[in-house]
Amino acid sequence: MTRVPGIDPAEADDRTAAVLDAQAETWGAPLANHLVYARRPSLFRGARSMWSGLAQSGLLEEPLVALLNRRVASIIGCGF
């Protein structure tokens, strides 16, 4: 659980809502960190741009990115 509450996805702008809806379809719910980022749409777009840029760069293969995300989550005590 985050210390800063996230937004209600129903109150998100159209672009943010589309991302949150896609996450809900993929993982069953929007990702908690994205709900917090969405409190400030400019920060949300920046975070999404970073992840999109990493994906498009081709520097890291998707399985490695997934493995790294899980390892970082484990290190910081996230129940991911």
C-alpha cells in the first residue's frame, strides 16, 4: 500500500484512463504506482514515456525487463 493515495481511475483524463484500462485488462487492476503518478498528469506522461522509450530502444529484451522489475520489487520489499 502506498503512503500517497492514487486517483480513482474513473476520474482520470482520457489518455490516462486508456493506460489504466489496459493495465486492468492485463493484470486485473491498474498498477498502484501509475495511480499515484496520475495525480499529476505531466508526471504520469513522463513516467510512461520513460517506460515506452526503454521498450522502443531495444537495449533490453522484454524477459530481462520483467526479471529486473521483479528483482527491484523484491529488494525494496514490494509484494509485486
